[in-house]
Amino acid sequence: MTNRSLMLKLLSAFLVFGAWEIAGRIPISYAFPTFVESMAALARMTFDGSIFHAYGETLKPLIVGVAISTVLGIGLGLWIGLSERFEWLFSPIFIVMQAAPLAALIPLLVMAYGIGLTSKVFVVCIMAMPVIVLSTSSAVRNTPASLKEMATSFLARDHHVLLKIVIPAASPVIFSGLRLGVSAGFIGAILAELKITPTGVGDIITYSRSIADYPSMYAAIFSIIVLAVLFLNLLEKIENLLFKGNDRGYVTD
Amino acid sequence: MSQTNKAFSDARPLDQEIAVSVRGVSKNYGSVVALKDMTLEFPRGQLTSLLGPSGCGKTTLLKIIAGLLKPDSGEIIVNGKPVVGPGPNRSFVFQDFALLPWANVMRNVAFGLELRGVAKSEREAKAAKYIKDVGLGGFEKAYPHELSGGMRQRVGLARALAVDSRVLLLDEPFSAVDEQTRRKFQEDLLALVANENKTFIFVTHSIEEAVYVSDQIAILLPRPSRVSEIIRPTSFRSKGVENIRRDPEYLDIVDEIWASLRSYVE
């Protein structure tokens, strides 16, 4: 079974990269390099170390922003889900944050916080936090009432209900929110580097486009996508490790 | 009220020790009267069924006894103490099982003990005993979704037994399991009542089931909710589980209950 799914993954990668190679060879656009050229550029950047240097810059706002969004987002989400009053207070902020066109807000952030790390962390948070908060709070609110009642009848205190019922029951949805939030965070980090100051991977993209070195530009984009996918897989592994029975289906469904 | 009193004066002569008593309990949901001035007593060590058409407030009464719902007026006395909330002297078996889907059978059964802060080795030893008692030996590591409906309810029953409370509250525990499993359950329940010195309060909508398993049947009628009758089967309990269903008294009681309920079933 795992073999089969691995085969399918490889096949799908082969098809996508093959299509990319063909599209690059036609070429559909002068600005669209082939897969092989892009990989060669990626290898070159890997060997001269420039890509690692770039990620050193890009990962700073990304990691700080995602960490803040995760901790604060899940915390606020739990709070909003548990208390109606805080839902009224906070929920609209995150709905607006989610709906707001971020690129248009970046000049405001730059005016307020300058062009440094702070603004970039803000961009990552604005992208990542709303979906984490909103999915956590809705997961908490949808905790099966019968499980809470069961725990209460077996003398659970409030913190027991939260730790042993609400959080495990909500964890699949919290984690799916986290996955969406983290991928939005990746978008935010690159957006910040393109819109605020070109550093890190955003710098490679901007610079190689300006000198028409398209293979390098696509190599940088490709590498960030790979990194995001790897990170999401890691998140899934963590989820399965923390909440083992959760991938086993719900009894009362 | 006079009806209730009359029912009690009929039932009283047995003069048993009372484990749970419900005194003048009322409960409204908005403008809907779920229970009105309900008074009822449950003798120790016996199984009492609450039987009635839907909407008669039997589950509400059970949840009030459990401390999960607060009555608007009146009080519940369990072993001499008034009920203010859930307590260690009562445990509950749920209609929909209410098992933790992310926990295996062992953890589910030990969950009540876990909440009481019992050490892991101790609670697992205790849970293992009750898992075996309900006939689930070998399934300790299974997850609820891997079990059949009947087995899930056995887990729910083992969880309620594991906390070793004096009063067991069962809310239509067999309504979600199939007919054959239900019959086996009913026989096992009779053995449980005979062997464990516990008071059972059993909510059901099945007349046959109530008559089969009960020492005492309280017939509840809706609108307004009240106890209309208390029936105590006398002769067939000692004749063995396989003879109950063809005993004349069993058949008479089933017919009699249906006669008094039929006008309330729409």
C-alpha cells in the first residue's frame, strides 16, 4: 500500500516536471526556463552556498511569525471557542484580517514599523494567524456535547474537560488550520521580501528577474515550495505522534 | 399528586432501604414542563426502570439524579445526602456510549479513575478486571471505532463499573444495539444486579425490556409529567433467565403496561 502511494507520488511528480520541461522547451515564453535549467541553477546556488545564505534571511521572519501565530493563534482560538464574550470581542478582528487585501496594507505597516524584521513578522502573522484562530475556535465550539457531559458525570474539573476532551477532540481541525496557516505564512514571508525590502529568497527572485536570469528565479520559487511541502509533512507527522487515535475515525459520527 | 401518592402506598409495604429518593422535583425547559413535582424512591440493591412514552421526562429525571442537570425545585437524596452536582456515588452509562475516539478501550474504561487522579498502574489493573468482567478481554488495545455497537456499550458499562459507585444510572443503554446483543445484555444485566450490590436506575422505552430486567418499574406519563404507577413483579425473578419471557405474570404485566400507555403514544 505504501509502495503504491509512493509510486503514485513519483508518477505525479514526473508528470508535472515533464510538462514543465516540455513547456520550457517550446518555449511558451522567453521568461519560462526548462525544468533542467532551473534545477541546474538550483544546484549552482546550493553549491556556492548563496541559497543557504538567502534562507538564513527568509526563515527569520517566517519562523518568528509562524511561532507567534501558532502559540497566540491557538491560545486565542481556544479562548474564543470557550467564551462567547471573547468571540464577540476578537472574532471580527480575525475575520477582517482574513478578508483584508494584505498587499495594500503593507505600506501602512512599513510606515508604522519601518522596513526591518518587525514589519515582515507582522506580514507573516497577518497571513497565518486568522485561519489558525478561526479554525481553532470553531473546532472548540463543536466539541461533541456528549463527551463533555460524560467527563462532567465522571467528576472532571474544568481543566480536565479542556485538556482531556476539548483539545484532543479539536486537534484534527486545529492541525488542519495550522497547515493552512503555515502555508499562508510562507506566502506572507515571500510577499514581505518582495514588497518591503528584498532580502533572502525574495532578493534572489527580484534580482534574477531584473537581470533576466530566469532559471535562478524559478529555482528560488521551486525551493520555497519544496520547503513548504516538507514543513507541512513534518506537521502531519507531529500531529500523528501527539494524537494517535485521531486518524482512526470518530465513533459517534 | 394523589395518583402518585396512591402508587406509593401500594409500593411501600415492601419496606426496603431507600438508596435514592426524588422529592418534589420540577424542571422546565422554557415554557415546556419536563418534570412537575416528581416524587419517587429507588430501593437499594435493586433495579428500577423508568418507563414511559417519549417526552415523559425520564432522561431528564435521570440526568437530574446524575447531577448533570439542575432541577428548578425539589431535591434528590442519594444515600442520605442531597445531590448538588455529579458525585462519586453515581456513575452514568450513556445512550450514545460517549467513548473517547482517540483513546483505546483500556484508557476509556480507566477514564473515570484517571479523572479522579488514580495512579496509572492502579487504574489500569482495575480497568483490566472490569474489561474482562464485561467480556472484552483481549480488546484492551482496540480503539472504539474498531468495535461493534454492543462492544462499545460494554466499554461504557465497564467504565461506569470501574469507578465503583453505589448507584448506576443507565440511559437507554441498549437502544443503539441490535436485538440479539440486547437480549444478551439484558441477561448480563440481571447477573450484574444479582452479584454487585449496587442500585440500578434504568431508563428505557421498551416495555418488554423493563419488565424483563426490573425489580420495580415506574411508569411515567407525560403532559404533565408524573409517576402514574409503580409495578413490582413478584414471582418470575427467581425462575431463571430463560423462563421469564413465558411466565404468565411477565406477560400480564407487559399487557397491562401497554394498556395504560397506549393512549399516550401518538
